[in-house]
Amino acid sequence: MSKAPQERAFQALTEKISRERGVSCGSYKDKCLKRRIAVRMRARGVHTYEDYGNLLDRDAHEYQELLDALTINVTKFFRNVETWNALKPYLVKLASARPRLRTWSAGCASGEEPYTIAVLLAEAHADGFVDATDVDRLSLERTRQAKYPDSAFTEMPAILKHRYFRDGQPTPLVRELVRVLAHDLTRQPPPHPPYDLIVCRNVVIYFERQAQERLFQVFVDALAPGGVLLLGKVETLFGPARGRLTLVDPRERIYTKPAPV
């Protein structure tokens, strides 16, 4: 099969997935989509996009396996601990100035990130909440169960693990700060804006540039004046949103939203 028919078949498959399961495939980079669809094709022993589309018609369960593959994430508590150390002073400052901190972990994967934020809120003696959102049902279920293996804690300071976790699970103080919500970044508005802190690390990189630009605008709009946005280290803010935020830590990708004068 030549490249052109392959591309047409790939486009037909992604349009089918978007139409039948409400996933905005057009927002993802083609390279990412092809790689993750290929994982499922190999697992099911099919070799063409047409055959995989026919398989989806026959086996509805395969749709869920595919969606899980498209949204797979790897994370840990305090992953890249230097990032969280850099964020902490901004969080402490916000906690001292506001009675209740509203935070959003956008694309929370299996929950290590929102519970990391909750630990920082507890350390700052801050009242508030963390909206933990994802489009993947398995990720959300793991976040709700909040039961983690030892490998998830390898980057977390031991004193914080001892203080806020028991047998791999967060203590009630931390757990009650996290609200787990199903949410599709590409289709739905932020759940409970305005937020004082939005954390979205290594999620936007999977989207096409137009979708990235739109998401950055969504994040800026959802931030309260003086709020903080944390992106992944390989992600760069661009488009109109760039002019609305101040980059305060280039290495750790920490931005703040100026308060009105």
C-alpha cells in the first residue's frame, strides 16, 4: 500500500474514533496517535487501519483498550522534585494571601500529581481543594482508589511520605483535598474556575499546535489574577496566552498571571 492510501486509511480511522467515541483525535499529533494505535494493532494481530476499524466494529471492548492506550501516562509523587521545590514558595505566598486555594491538576493520570499538590497544600496549612481531572476511566479509578506501590514514592521526600501516607495510601487530611472528575481538555471548559494554581505537565505536548494554543488560552482564562500555571519542562507557552502571563521560572516552566493594577 502506498503512503497516500495509508494516510487516507489513518484519517478515516481517527474520524471514526472521534465520531463514535467522542475523542478529539484531531487535537493529537499524528505521530503520537499512530504510535499508540500501533500498540493496539499489534496486540490484536491486525496489520492495516482498515482491519483495525473493522475490529472496533466487532469488539466494543477494544474501543476502551484503545482509549486507555491513547491516554497512558507515567508519573510519581513529586516527580522532578526540583520542580515542586521551585513551586512551593509561590504556593506558600498564595496561601498567605487567600483564604482558600483552588487548584487544578489537568490530566492527572493515576493521581500522584494531585496528591502531591494536596501534600503541598497541607504543608502550607492552606484550606482549599484540588480538582483532579482526566479523560481516561482507568486513571480516574486509580486516583479514586489512591493505593500506590513503593515505586511511586521514590522521588518523594521521606519525611512527607511518613507524614501524609499510610500503607501506600494518603491520609484523610490529604485525600479529602482531592476531587476526582472526568474531564476532556479538548472539549470541555474548566470544571470550577477561577483557579489559583493550574498544573498541566507533559499533556499538551501530545496535541497539535492549534489545540495547544487553544488550551493555553483556556488555562489563562481559568486562572485568577495572581494565579500560577505550571507546565512540563519540555512545554513552552506560545500564542496569545504568552502575552498574558509572566514567565517567572524558565527552567521549571512556572508562569504567573499579573494582577490588575
